[in-house]
Amino acid sequence: MEPIAVTVRGEGRWVLIHRCTNCGRLRLNKTAGDDNVLLLMRLAALPLTMPFIPFAAEPEPEPATNGNSSQTPPRKPRTRKAKA
């Protein structure tokens, strides 16, 4: 079992959500007074560190399929001319 999240039940009681590493079943466990508060806070803040929208790099262009085996080199960015 590995802890994957923290949730809050009635009266502000924190509950750990564990997932079984073998079957994937979820289980809830109440937190105890001697649990490490710093680790609980890190687990609670974990969703804030992952963006909701996946920011992936732009996909690379696919090679040409028109029978031409040569590929065009990538374009260089344009530079602005300095004003005189």
C-alpha cells in the first residue's frame, strides 16, 4: 500500500488514501496524532505541483511521405533589421 492523497472528512478530520501496489484497490485510513504533519502537507499539496493542462513540447513534424526521401531542414527564425 502506498499513500497517494489526503482528503478531509467532517469536523476537519484528515484521511489518507492508499492504493494497493498489487491490485490498485483504494483504501481510506484516518490520520493519527503521531503522523508526520510535514509529510501530510506535502501529500496534500502534490496536486498543486502538477499542471491541470499538460504542457508538452510541440510535436516534431512527420517526415514527408510523397516518395521523396530527402527532408527539408528546419527553418531558421527571422531576425529583424536594425533601424538606422
